[in-house]
Amino acid sequence: MKTASHYQVSYQQVYQWVKKYEDGGQDALLDRRGRKKPEEELTETDQEKLAMKKLEYENERLRAEIAFLKKLQEFQRRRV
């Protein structure tokens, strides 16, 4: 209870930390949120999803670039 109050977390949180430490040692306590797997560890489905995300990102970037160029051309025409 002292640890929970010291770190201002619940008793259950401290219990989970202790359990993780007992099961996996200090490495088990590392925060791995947001960690990306290397591409060779991905399943075929995950690789396809990643490829789709990359393509969607590229499409969005190209759409923004085209919209910017159109606005620039419009601005240049009005200026002349």
C-alpha cells in the first residue's frame, strides 16, 4: 500500500508490476507501446496491411501536393 500511495497508483497496478517482474524480470516492465515489429516478423496479412497503409499515406500526400499546385497556379493566374 505504501508503494501505491507513493506512486499515486492503485494497489492493483502495483500488483501487476510485481507479477510482471516475477514472471519476466526487469525487461518485462519495459514500456513497449508503439513498438513496431521488424518487417521480417510480420505475417503475410500484416505485411499486406502495412503496404496498404503506406499506399494510403502516399495517395494522401499526392492529393495534398496536387491541391497545393492547383492553388499555386490559380494564385499565379490572378496575379498576372
